[in-house]
Amino acid sequence: MARWMLKQSSANIAELARRTGLPPVLARLLAVRGYKDPQSVLAFLQGREEALADPLLFQDMARAVDIVAEAVRQQTPCAIFGDYDADGIMSTVILLRTLKRLDLEARYYIPSREKEGYGLSKPALAQLAGTGVKLILACDNGISALEEADYANSLGLDLVIFDHHQLAVDEAGGQPLLPQAKAVVDAKRADCGYPFKHYCAAGLCYRFAQALSEALAYDWAGLSQELLPFAAIATVCDIVELTGDNRLLVKAGLPAICGSRNLGLRALLKAVELETANLDTFHLGFIIGPCINASGRLHTADQAVELFMTEDSQAAAELAAHLVALNQQRRDLTEAGVTAALNLVKAQGLDEDKVLVVYCSEVPDSVAGIIAGRLKELYHRPTIVIGGPVGRAILRGSCRSIEGYDIYEALTGCRELLQSFGGHPLAAGLSIAPAQIP
């Protein structure tokens, strides 16, 4: 028979309960999660967005603000270079809506997952430069784009990066490497003085919007309510820690979503029958977020961006319905993929491996991450699922890990086998030649 073991804490639970007015069981729960004094407990339970630190504490944030503020004043042709997941889509929307409010019309570019893969690429940069763009704001990508940043410089493009992924590391000396951009905002930089390190990209873009608005004396109070829903959705969907600043953004963002006047967001809430719901993080992570992600997985992320940028009610309703239909298609593909991957694990005896590495040609690489997450939960082991048809020169895979196993560090240790990789300790992506999979 299983027995529950209560985790112990050095905190005085009775005193903590007395001073915070909480039931002892809740005080104990918070104490074992690291909230051991009344101040930290009350900040966790009652914290407000106003408690966020100054965004200018991020390394290069002031430089990014200066560059974009000058672009606003000079009406410099600008493009947002985003990513095709919910965080990248929401980052793109936050930056687009911010620049629009500041009277700088910007275009955006999100690469095709199937045809181009993740992040900045030389062909895309050349295409944007050919349209007259002079400034590129990369969001949710760019931190490891060393060659691409150099290429952007050679084209005369100014590049500003807002990313939250791990920095590339010098193979020889093991030192972190920064792309040669005009500004690189990433809390994971060793020289970043901002106290909270776990923002997603949309959260960073939201804080940038605050700093830029204040620098240009724009009404941040009004703009923040417009942008908060997107930062909150991305924070939950990108599975970053819901502590500190992230918890404050989501806490403030949930009522902002319910009260949002954004036509696309209202249409999506209606399409998934959450228009009158009292939203919580489950709704964001398991109902709203998957519909947004489905656009980039199965078609083009542009559809999700257009949904949240449209000023046409009919267009919003049609786009929302399309994303819901795409998500159902994604579910069907996922279930078939999970079955195929599980059959391979059992047939090849992979369930004895400490790290599951599964290549399944029946799995579209667009849903490999979801399937990796399912296998990780089932076997409680780090899992890499590689998808794509036999015969493709380069295959793509997604990695999901467990607490205590840094999958990004593990990939760094076998980088010579990979075409490219990037990500976090618990989630990453890679490109690999088929011959290197074994």
C-alpha cells in the first residue's frame, strides 16, 4: 500500500500560519516550495504587476529602446521576425501592436516550420532587406544565430533580439557566445542584471513595450491592458516557471483576457466556448494555446497573427473557426503518432533506455514535441522524438526532459552529431542527418 510522505521544511509552520492568517496545511505547502517567511508568502499570494522590477535592468534593454524609439521618430522600415509556436506568435503580436500604437507600421515574418525550420535564416534576411526593411526585431529566436547576425550586418540591417533560450557556447573554451546584433535582450545572459531569469519571449517583449512606451511618453496603462492577454497566454503555453514575475503577469493577464476588446481573442474564446468562462491556466494551456499552436504546426503561423491583428469581426470569426479546426486535425495526427511511437518503443526494446530516442517516419515533425511530451510522462524519462519521412536529407526532432536532467546540456555534449539545436533544460529542438540518429 502506498504511503504519503510529507516533505519537511525548516520553517516554523505554526508561526508562518499565524502571521499570514493561512491554514497550517497551506502554510506548509508554501514553505516546502521555498516561501518560508511572511513577506515572500504574501508576495506570492497577493503580488501585483506594479511589483515588477524596472525593465531597463535587462542588459541591452535601454539600447533596444533607443534604437526602436529612433525608428519610430524616423519612420524607419521595420520587420518583426517571429517564431511559429504560441510564444513566438504572441511575441510578434505584442511588438506589432506596440509599434502600431506608436504610429510605426511594421511588417512581420514567421518562417514555415516545414520549409524553413526555426529561427533567422539568410534567405529570409535577404528577402526582407530586398523589400527595404532596415530594422529587424527578432523575438523568440536569434540568441544562437551567430552567422545570421553577421549576414544581417553585411546587408546593412540593424538587428535587435528578444530571446529567452540558452546562449550558444564556444566549442573550444566553453564560453557563451552572443550574436553581433545591435542589442540582445535575454535574461539568461550572464551579465544581465534583471533579478528574474525565467521570462518567455512574449514576457520580454511585453516588458520592452513598457520601457519603449515610457521612453516615448505613451499611455502605458492603456497599452498594457491591450498586451497583457498575449503575454499571459504565452507564459502559460511556453511552460516557463509560474513563479516571480511570470506569476504576476499571468495573475494580471487572466482578467485582462476576459475583459479584452481584441476582436480576434474574443472570437477565439467564443469558438472554443469560453466566452463567458472564469478563465484559469488550464484554459490557456490546454484549450486556447493549442489552437494558436496548431496554425504554425499544420499550416502557417501567419493565420494566428492575423487573427489577433484584424479589425474585422467577420474575418476574426472565420480565422478563429479555422484555428479550432486545425487543432482538431492536430489532435488526430498526435493520437496516431503516439500510437506509432509507442509501438516502436516496445518493438525495439527502447523502454529500457535511460533516455528515449525514437525516430518515427510516420510522425510529422510538427507534432513531434507533443508526442515526446506524452512519452516522457508515460515513462518518466527524457525523450527525443524525431519525425519526418524516410529519404529526407535532414530530419527534425523535439526533446522533452524531466527535472534533474538538462536536455540542452546533453545535446551540447553531442553537438558534433547534430546539424543544429537549441532550447532549455526541459525542452529543446534539433536537426539531424538520418545517418546520425543511431
